[in-house]
Amino acid sequence: LCSKGAVLGEPFEAPAGDIASVASFIETKLVTCYLRMRKPDLALNHAH
């Protein structure tokens, strides 16, 4: 989705805040997955 511009509209003209928001969303999903897999060390690497 990101590479096609579906998430941000125009991928090369996206404001920094929008990019940070998408990155934060992905990091949150990674943390959730790692916690479900009972890998807290990996989850901590992606938590901020």
C-alpha cells in the first residue's frame, strides 16, 4: 500500500507528520506481534 501511494496519497509529497504516523502504526503492530509470540526482548526494540 505504501509503495502505491494508497496510504499517503502522493508518496513523494507527504508531510513528515504523515510519514511518522504510518511508521508509528507499523511499530505498534510489530510490538503487538512480538508480545503475542512471547518475545518481549524484540518488542522492546520497537517500543518507544
